[in-house]
Amino acid sequence: MSAKALPLSTMVHTVIGIGLMFLGYFLPCPSMSVPVNDALVAAGFPVVDGSAVITITRMGMVNAMIFLGVVYLWTFVDTLWPCFLGVLMLAFSGFTPAAKVLNSFLGNPMVVMIFFTLCFATALIKSNVSSWLSQWILRRNFIIGRPWVFTGVILVTTYFLAFFEQTSICFLIWPVMYSIFDQVGYKRGDRYVSIMLVYIIIMALLSFASDPFKTGAFLLLGNVWSMAASNPGMNVPALPAASYFCFALIISLTSIAGLMLLMRFVFRVDVSPLLRLDPEVLRKEPLKPMTGYQKGVLIAFALFACWILLPGIIGKDNAVGAFLAHNSLLAPLVALFLVGFVHLHGKPIADISETAVAYPWRIFLLIAVAMLLGDAMTGKGTNVTVFMEYMLRGALSGFGYVPLCIAVVLLGISCTNFCNSVVLGLVLTPVLLAMCNAFGMNAGPLMACFIFAVLIAACTPAASPFAAMLFGNTQWLSPREIVTYSVTASLLIAGVVIVIGIPVAMLIF
């Protein structure tokens, strides 16, 4: 049997992506003239006719195009082998010795922390804690005969359960919804069916943007914390995990309420079939008690969450808060130790060797390479960060603080639908921080709104793994339905971030 040939489109995208990675050696280096100041003179930028000339260096162009080519390949071809190609290209570029490239790749403290965090997240998924909790919630009597209460419970439950397993929450909730659709008489194409299946993914995205423990917001917050530690003169905002979580929770719950109002008064969804919902169908199989292993994983997760959140709640000016904040990188390792060390019935709470089968290696490698290439692209001697900073300063000069926040939110929520959200956040974070410093503005509220907005992406298949799963559900959804309901949801969430999020962020941060 002959091997299946690669589709022509895949081969074309592969050639384009690899070609982009080599273009940095040949493209002219862009430059711009800006008003001269002491900082630019001290940084060595030449002054011509009274203006400082900022030029991206050849190495900056090489690193930027390597990064752009990898992002292109991630979007249109694959997320695995482009990671290795990107590391190889950077090692051969002459930017830094190969040994230092590898050390920055897997020796970065944040990457190590992410490795242990994803290990623990995998243990959470394998424990089926979220499945047990969802079954328990859906068996409550107060949701029967109340269609809008039932709808709200489904959405809120999905949002909170996604803190345990965001990328697979749809495979947990969608089958429950399918059985309910069949029972009450809903079919493919009915507005309630389409909207609820899309909104379940939106709930996962809201959780992804709220999560200060494992993924999504945690990765971008961790990047800010890392920059604060390594660049004390940059005035990087603290953004404590507890404060960010409160901020994100307010936005998320307000967005859920707004989405339900859209369903009821804009889309005018018919919920009358839900009045026929028989509670006994949901209870046809008795709910088994939560196992000791599941309780153990929940306890470990609670300790992990407390470790991350407590410094922001009790402050860092006391022994406990200072210790937890100083050693936050160890929180996932402690959680992993507990679930591996504590044994029940002769077995560990979570056998990491078993969960390794489900470990999200693609996600880990993508994040590690994004941080590596992002640091190389914006690092010393490239001038990319300064160039992007002054480009944004030119476009946004004259904006007040609130209009600037609005522009950043719209930029984040628009761009994130066409490339990986975490990657985009990692690249733009140092640029936005530098811009806020230049304008003399407090970066805290702006960065909090940007981090949330940049992680909401479901309007195109390339936007996120969540969007890819949504567009892959052709059995129940058409592309037109997905685009309609995901775009309106994104617009509503952007509006909530602007109207509610900016004032709340200014109050909290």
C-alpha cells in the first residue's frame, strides 16, 4: 500500500513557512526617525538632522522572520515539527551559541514551571474529577422545569469545571447536551442547539483567560512576573494572581449574563422544549461516591491554588506571603509530589507514569518555543522591541489612558483570532510595557485587560485549540453558525472588558 501523499495546500504552506524563516537574511532592515531623547542617545541610536534613527538590526530581522515563519507553520501546517525547526534555525543563526539556545529553551525557569504545571493538569484530567462534579450538578432538582436556570447552570458549570481541564471540557459537556437535545426533541440547526454548543467553547475560553493556576492567563501572568524579576528598572506591574482572578471572574460572570441576554432578547431562542426535560433520564445511572483518589487530587489542587493566590490576598510583607511569593515556581512541583507520594490502597493518588501518556507535549513545546523565539526576537541587539514600541507610540500618541486601554483591548481580541493567543501575548507584553513606561502611565490595568482580551479567540479555526474543536464539530454545527455566534460572543466580551473591565482593573490594580 502506498503512503498517502500530503495535500498540495500543506506542501505550499510548508514552503511558504520555511521560506519566511530564511527571508530575514535578505530583507532590508526597516528604520524610522523619531524625536531624539536621552534614552535613545544612551542606547547608541544615531542622530540624523535632529532625529534619532531606530533600525531593526540584521540579527533582529533574522530572529523576527524565524519567529514569523514558525507561527505561520503552526497556524497552517503543524504544531510539532516547526518547534524543532525554529530551535535549530535560531541555533544556526549566530544569535547565541547553541548551548545557550538549548539552555534558554528548556532551562528557562518559567518553562520548567510550565512543565510541572502541565504534568499536574494531566493528573487532574485523568482523575475525572470534573466529570463527577458535572454529573452531580446536573442532578439538582432546582434546574428542572426552569429552562433559563438550566441554561445558566450549564454555562456557569462549564466555566468553573474548565479550570480543571479546559482543552477537553467540550468532550465532557457536549455529550451531556446531545442526550438532552435528543430527549426534548431539539435537532441540528435549532438555534438553541447551535448557540449552546458554541457557548460551551466560549466558557472554556473565559476560563482560559481567567485561569491564574495552570494555563492561559497563568502563562502570560508568569511572563509578567518573570519580567518584573529580571527587569527591575522597567516598572513592570505586580499583577498578583488573586487580584487578576477577581478581575477576570467579574468579567466572565458579567459576560455569561450578557450572553444569556443575547440568547433571550436578540436571538429569541425557543427554550420551551426544555420544559419536557425528565430528571430521571439524568439520574438513570446512580452517581457513585467520589473516590479517595479524586478527593486527593482535589485537595492537591486546592493547595496549589492557595499557594498561587495567597500572596496577593495576605500580601508579601509577612513571612507566609513572602515565602509563597518567593517560591511560587515550586507550587506545581509540590502538588505533583503530594499526588505521587500519598498512597491509597497501595497506589499513589496519581501515577505520573500513567498520565504521561496524555501529557500535552505539543502545547508544552509550543509555549517553550514561543518564549524562546519571542525572547530572541525582542532581545538585546535586535532593536525589535524599541521599533515596535515607537510604532505603537506613533499610532496611539495623544490617546488618554482609557482610550489607550480600549485600543489595546480591540487590538488583542482582533489579532488573536489569526495567530496563537499565548504567543501573541508573549510577544506584545514587553512592547506594551515599554509603551506605558514611555507615556508615564500605570501599566497594571492596561495589561490586565490585554491579557484577558488576547486569550478570547474562537472566530477562526487558527485562533485556538478550542476554536479548532468547534469548527471540527460538523455533525452538529455549520461554519456559518459558528462564525455568527462566536463573533457576536467575542464582540460582547470585548464590550464587557471595555465597559466593566477597564474601570474594575483601574480600581483593583
